[in-house]
Amino acid sequence: MRRRLIIVFLVPLVAILAALGGAAGWSAAHGVQQAFYTQQLGDLGYFATSARQALRSGSAAVIDAEVMRFREVYGIEVTVFDLGGSVWAAGEQDPAVLPEEDAERVRLALSGRRAEQPTVVFPWTVTDAALAEPVFDDGDVIGAVLVTGDVEAPRAAILQQFLLICAIALVLIALGVLLVFRLARWVLSPVRRLDEAMVAIERGEMDARVAADDGPPELRRMAQVFNGMADEIERVMTRQQEFALNASHELRNPLNALLLRVEHLATGLGTQWQHDVEETREEGRRMTRILETLLGLARGGRGDSAISAVDLATLAARRLDAWRDVAAQRGVGLRATGDSSVMSVTDRTIVESALDAVIDNAVKFSPEGAQIEIGARRDGRLCRITVRDHGPGLTAEEAAAATDRFWRSAESGDTPGSGLGLAIASDLLATVGGELSVASAKGGGLAVALVLHDGTTP
């Protein structure tokens, strides 16, 4: 963003300075050349008057002396031509063959055409400047004067002007770059601090805030709004942690008391009840593990993961047995499917909790007399625990939204529920790198799959 902002500010600035510098350079070149050619025209006028007198008198001695002095003092060559185009006076200098351009100027002057000021050109294209002026006597052309000036002086003056303008432009561009960098830093400093604060909050530093003491007013306002939002999030999360801590702590006492009563009752039951007693103990131990995980989350923001090798097929069979009586009360049957053994390295408690939420959802929406199929399968390096019911099912759009919190299908009617079951299952699986897949099943109903990696090194 900083790079784009600098480009947006810097490119127009450089373009404007370049345009102004070019205009100033062209104006300076025009002024120097204008002054040079104006001086040449003045010299032409002077020598045209002297040449008229010399041509009328028929003596070139006077004009020769003036031409010699002018060349010695100013370094400018002056040549006088008669009406026939021959050199009449050149200051005792041997007349050389004129260049084609100068010869054309002399022919035009002898035809009565006055010299025209040359167009302005760049200094590196300026060549020796020559101007020719006709000599009139009572309206008739009697000769011509050719003035050839040295352009080194105006060329040097123009180059000096160009270098000065370039130096000024470079200084202004450097100042502009410095100004643009400082402006970009000033504008983006709240954004940079906001990004750092968001990264800190993502790491769990909920007390991270943004200083709103500099930058544009709009961004300072955004920083203040962010600080207020962060305060509210921290307050809500603190209350949630306190609630989870209190709830999990308060539930431990009655759970322990319940387990003690189960152990007490087990001493008076016959061996035929041993299986049910053991199942009750296992459910109690599972509830204890869930509460310990909840306490860990409430205390430090994360629970102590108990990652181990888990047979998902056995886990699914145990949860099927645990839900069998609940499903039977609703007139729904549970049937085991899938492979006999599917190993994965994951957190048993989290997978059990997510599977319970999915089974609860399937039992709740299955019609009386329906069968729910529960089983685990391996698909390459992925492991799936699938719960397939024969309820009303969902459309593709509804299946995509089924894991959203508090979402409920329009067909759910008066069926009790909060719309949190599948959302909680999805969140739980995300903590162990898994995901929840919801899709319509062939023949009606819904197929919900808990997708996990097998945990092996590829």
C-alpha cells in the first residue's frame, strides 16, 4: 500500500516538474537565441548603411577597415557582395567558397529579400549562424551584406541555463520524494499500527491497542473505533471464560457425586448389570475429560490436547451403543457400517464430542422407524466417520449453510434445537485439523462426515 501511495503522489509531481522544467528550458533557449539574432540584425543594419556608402563611392577601403576591426574585436565575419554576387569587401581576407546555405542567403538578399530570424532550436543543434541583408540605394538593390557569427557563446549560455534548470528540477524532485515519503509514512502510520495490533490480538494478546495520536483524522477515528471494538471483544471473551470456568467447576462436584453413587449402587447389583455399570462409568469418565478440557480452555485460552492413536471405527461403535437407547425412545434405529478398523492420530475427546453433536442432530430429525447408519472408512490419507440419516434432508444451498451458528432449516418446524450442533462439531474438528462435510444423501436424508487425517508422516 505504501508503494502504491508513493507512486500515486510521486508520478504526477515528477511529471509536473518535468513539464515546467522543459518549458523553462525552452524559454531560456529562446531568450538567448533571440538576443543573439537581434544583435546580428543590428550588425547587419550598421554594415548595410556603410556598404551602401562604399558601393556608391566605388571604394572598398573604408568598409574593409571596419570589417577588419569588427572581426578582430568581436570575431564576427562580415562580407560585402556587389550586385553581381562577387565579393566586394572582406577585410583583406581571402574569400572562401561559400556554403550552399550562405550562398542561397546571398542570392535571396540580392533579389531584395530581407533576412529572417531563424527559428529557435536546442543548443546541441545550433550551427554557425549567418544572416544576409540587401543593400538598397533609392529603392534599388546594389549589393548584399553577409554576417557570420560564432554561436559558441550563445550555445554555452543556453547549456548553462539548461544545466541550471536541470539542477533545480533535481533538487525539487528530491525534496518532493522526501515530502512524499514523509507524507506516506504519516498517512499509513495508523494503518501499520492497526495491522500490528490485529496480529497481536490474533496471537492472543487481547490487551493490544492502537495509539491514535497522529495520522489523518479519518484514520485516527478508525483507530479509536478499533480500540473500542477490541475492548468490547476482550470484555465478551473475559465473560465467556468466566462463565465456562464457573460452569465447568460447578459441574465437577455433582458429576463426582454421581459417579460415587454409581460405584455405590454397583456393589448391590448382580453380574448381569456389570456391562451397564461399566458403560455408565465410561460416560462419567468422558464427561470428566470434557470438563477438564473446558477448564483448560477457560483458564488459558486452549485446552490440553490428548493426541493419541485412536481407532475411529471402535470409537464410532461405542458412541452408537451409547445413543442406542435414546434413539429407540424416538423409534429410530442405529446401524453400524464401514470398516472394522480405521486408525488415526487425533484427540479422542474432541472427536467423540463432535460425533455426539452429529448423532444428536440425526436422531432429532429422523422420522419414526428410520435407520441411521454410523461407521468409519479410510479414503487414502483421510479418515471419515459418516452419519447418514433418512430425514427430510437439505438442498445444496442449505447444506452449505448448515454449519453456521444458529442456522436452522425452514423444514425443522417445531423440532427443538438452537442451530448450534453442527456448528460446534465443525469448530471442534477444526481444532484438530479436521472438517465437517454436510451433503444430501442418495435416496433422501443427509450424510454428515467427520473428516480427519490419519496423522502419519507422508
